[in-house]
Amino acid sequence: MKIAIGCDAAGFVLKETVVNCLASSGHEIMDYGTYGEESCDYPDFALAVAEAVAGGKCRKGILLCGTGIGMAICANKVKGIRAAVCNDEFSAKATAAHNDSNVLAVGGRVVDKSLAEKIVKAWIATDFEGGRHQRRVDKIAEIEEKYFK
């Protein structure tokens, strides 16, 4: 699977771990930066990843910042993106199974490298369940159509 990744300075601490985790599982990584710990603006990287996913260049995206919150807020401004902040494995599985999330946001100041790897693996490995959840995802798409013309 082709996966977009982006981070800011606070998420950079997790980036190598996440990239190595994905690559060792055979995934192709599209790296949208940042490439160091210098201060930068997270919306730039969140937008690049969200556009790659929404535009079909990548099937999923992963965003890393201090908490995951700012990145998710920004990514969710892009039509077609369902970004979820997950700083535990249960939430990662639930958002994949129930929300068909296509972008995962994780906090480098919230989780350590070991937990980040578990979260990413859980999210990638969990399939969308469809069924009653599809109806809800469809309603999200209807909201997007109304407000994101």
C-alpha cells in the first residue's frame, strides 16, 4: 500500500520509527516532510498528506505532530479526508473499522516510539467493517457536500 507521511518538528521524533515500521511491512512511503527538528508550520505538512490521499496518490496518510490534534484538524479541512487522532491501539482499530479513516494522526509528545509502532500497525491492519458504519460514513460525505462546495 502507498502511504503518505508528514510531520512537524514535534512529530519528527516518531517519523523514523513509523517509516521503518511501514517499510518493513512492505508498504511504499511518500514522505512529505519535515526532515528535521527545526520549527515549522504543521498545516503545510498536513495539507500535503491530505491532498495526496484525497487525490488518490496514496491510499492512506499518517501525520505526526506534538499531540496529533492540529494535524488532524487541518487534514479534515480537505474534502474526502477522515483524519483521526489516535494515541492508543483501541482508538486506532476503532477508527479504521467504524469510521473508515484514511489519515491517522499521532502525537510525538503523547506516545513513545514503541506505542506509535503498535498504533500504526493496528490501524493499517484493521479493515473497515461497512454495514451500519457505511451509513454513517455516507452521512459524513453528505455533510462535506453541503459545506465544502
